[in-house]
Amino acid sequence: MATLSNKTKTRIFFWSVVMCVVLSGALAVMIKLYLNGSKPPMSTASTRLPIPLSGVKLDRETNKLFSTSGSYRFDYTINPKLQSLAEGLLQKYDPLVGAIVGIDPKTGAARVIAVYSRKRAGYLKEHPYDSFLDPIARSSVYPMASIAKIVTSAAAIHAGLFEPDSAFECNGRAVTDGGTVVDAVGEMHGTITMGEALSKSCNSTFAKIALKVGRERLLDMFGRFGFNAQIDFDLPLLESKAAFPDADYSLARAGSGWEGAWMSPVHAAMIAAAIRNGGEMPRAYVVESASRDGKIFYRARPSIVARPVSRAEAEKIGSMFYGTVNVQGGTAYKGFYKGGAYQAGNIKVVGKTGSLNGNSDNESYTWFVGYVEQGDPGIAFATMILNDGNWTIKAASFSGLFFKTIANENR
């Protein structure tokens, strides 16, 4: 038998080590994909910056918000004018809890993250601009309500089951083996398209759509939009959740927004941005740059964290947002139109509303999620208002006032 030379033995040993490393890496990737349900991660490497949670100031030379912590300085993407306006409106209407988040749909840069809590009203009034650091906008305890109809629409279009102009018959209810999903008391739309059902938030129609889509495809679309996954942000952002039992009644309720999903206002704005941005969801961020001892060591780099739908699918979903605001009978129409006249000037807004009672009939969540289709500021946004027995304002009406005030100031 021939004896191997030392050189040959060295080569064999080298390539054996290489193969072991490759196989170990591949096995690690396979295990990770298995544990994550074979879904791509929703985050890039977190910045993990030592951001102070108070003490935001306005740099009048640059018109930028900033804060300092020891030798660190953080410059933020927040627009001081929009932030001040939003905080003032929230304080004026005094809901139990409120938040409005607006981001650049292409880059993800946050332009406004204003929050309010009746319990912390005094502190928020005394610390202007600070509210974007508060965890209210980053908490995912808020039920998604009818904003879930966006995900159901996306799943139906993505699966090739329905189009915005697909017609349904609405008699005010959708009956399943486990129970019945109903529309508002006495509401029957007759023949209605999926687009009209979205703008009027027709529960029974979306219950039927969800039953056709099926639980697996609906949960998959929730996952594609970033639910049940950690989304990277400059500050801790709680995971949005989507989960519901394998039963027709639960599926029908989840697809129409009655149960099954909870999200944060920051994530909701990212969902709106994905529709506006042709199916690409940007990573939201609030830190523009950070420096230490005067030397910049961090600059934000915009990135895309998910592609839940294609450009064509996003355009179809976006086309269904128009009627919510701009057609009489749309659920946000009264928030933007008075006496038939549009109130936000040349700022053309589209979107989707949601509303749902919380733990009691006196606890009511309302949402308005959408984007500015034309005009400035060109943001994708989410407004969430939680009212109790002392009802103040709905999210759609708050959004209408917000954009109306901006339009008036821009004249």
C-alpha cells in the first residue's frame, strides 16, 4: 500500500476541516430556519444605542431635535413642527391613550411619533418633544380591529382568489358552524365589491373572504407583514402578534378584524408604508446620527425589512384605500369632509379605519392607518386612539384635524 506524503496529509486535513465548518454552518442555518418557521428575519442588526429617554431639545440652527447623554449626542429624524402639532392636539382632546406615528414610506425615517396618556398628561405637557421616546407607540397591546382587513385583502389578492372589483352579496351577516359575524346593527350593503367592503369596513364580506383564503394563508400573510417576529427599531419595539384557533368562526372573525391580532402604532405605520412603497416595508428609525465627543460614529442607513406583497398587489390594495376617505359612506369620510368639502386642502389622504371595544363597552379602540397620496408631508402613518366612558375623538377625525391644521399652516 502506498504511503501518503506529509504534504498530501496536510491537504486532506485542511479540506476536512473546511468541510466540517461548512456542514456545521449549513446545519446551524437549517436549525434556525426550522425554529423560525422558515420565515426570513424582520430585523437588521440593532443599533443598540444608549438613547436617553428624556431631555429632547430643539437645535434652532439646524431645526432638528436632539438629546445628549454624557459625551453622546443623538440627532433625530422627527420633524419638530409635526411633533409639536400632534402633541398639542392629543393634549387638547385628552383621550385615555393616543398615538400618531408618521414615517417616510421610502426610507422609514420617523417624522412624527407623538403619544399621550391621561395618566401622564402633566409630564408630557412639561416635556415638549419627549413623547416620541415614550413606549406607548412601541407597545403591541392594542387590538388591530378592522386594520386586519388590509392583511385579509392582501392574502386574497396574493392567492389569486379575489380582486378589488370582485363582487359579493352582503345581507349583514356571515354564518359559520361556530357562530355569526355581523355588520353594524341593521346594516346591509347588498351587492358590494371587495374594495367597497374595505372602505365601508363590511365585516360579513371579509368573514366570507377569510373563509376562502383559509387559516394557513391568512397567518402566512400576517407573518409576511411582520407579525410574530421581532422588528428592529432604535428603541425596544414589542412584537405584534397574530394567533387564532383552527375553526371557521375564529377564522371569519380574525379576517374581519374582530379578534386574533394586536400591533403597535409604529408597526402599523410600517404596514401603511409597505403599501405606499410598492410592497417594500422599510425599517422605521428615529435616530439620524449619533456622535461621541463631537465625532459621528453612527448614521442611519435606510433598509427594507420585508416584501409582503408585489408592487402590483400593493397597488391593488392601495386603490381600495381611496373610498374610505373620499366616498360618502366610507368610514373616514366624516373625519375629512364637512358639508361635502374636503378639509385637508392639497394634502390628499387615503387609508383604512378600525374600531373595536376593549375589555368593556366603555373602552373603545379606534385606528386610522394610511398615507398621504399627494402633498406634503408625504408620510405613511398610523393613528390610534383609546377612549373610555369620557369619549373625546376617533382616530379618523383626529387624523383629519391633524392634516387640516398642517394644510392651513402651509397656505
